[in-house]
Amino acid sequence: MRFSHILPVLLLCLSACVSGPQGSPADEGFDITGYFDGRILGKGIIERNDRVLSRFDMIVDAGFDGSELTLDETFLFDNGSDFRRVWRLRKTAPGVWTGGAENVEGTTTIRIIDGVVHMHYVAAFPYNDGMISLRFNQRLIPMQDNIVLNRSRLSKFGVPVGTVTVIFEPEDAS
């Protein structure tokens, strides 16, 4: 696979993981299992230096079985490529979830602070003949009318390389 085909996937999963959000997750303010229940649709862009590198549609089939939240994500890029990842998350305290996905290194801790979801993790992706690990600093921000804005800062070796923005809406809200 050429670099130009994998670049959108790589950039999607990069980020700066310098420090976590301030504050306490004691008051969640966002019902993550209520929102991520059923099919969620997203429209997104990947940018670098204020230039749009890629556009994509996203489908998230989500469900909570009482102990585990599953987010089955499919990314459909404008260049015809696609990518799939499945998150499995468990609530460990009020406003705190832990878990991971196939390409995520170790366990990810997710904190909901002042109604905003904060995620920081490292993910590995195929690159040329090997793998590349990328940092991800992601926030999911509830907006009006059942819309959630997903904003990610991307970096490699601590150097900012781009941003990803996704607008989510439940399928039945369309």
C-alpha cells in the first residue's frame, strides 16, 4: 500500500499525549452509553497545516451490554480505502472508562470531565513494510440537537502533524 493511501489512516490515529485534562471526572455530564447506543453516523476531515488531506464517512455500531461498551468503527475514505476498529470499554468509576482496540497499545483510560470525553492513547498502523505507532489526543464534545463533535490533535514523536474533526449524529436522528 502506498503512503498516500495509508496517510489518512495514520493521521487519524496520531496525537499529542502531553498531559491529561484538568478537573475531576466525578460528575460525568455526558451519558456515553445513552449516546453510543445503535448506529452513529459521522462525517470527518483530516487536516495538516490548515489543508484538508482527506474526507471520510464513519459508521459506528455501538452497544452496551450492562458491563461493556462496544464501538465498532468503520471509516470510509474519499480515496476508496477503508479502516475498521472495535473499541471495548468498561466503566471503572464515575466518569472513567478503560479499555482498548485491536490497534491500540495497552489500556486506554477515558475520562468524562465537565461533559467532555477525553481520550489519550497510542495506536499502531501498517506503514510500508512495518508498523508505525502514533499518539492520539481526542475530545468528544456534545453539541445541540444530539450532535457530538469529535476533535483530535495528532502528533508523532511529540511533533504536531495534524487534526481530525468528525461530526457525529445518531442514524435515527437524520
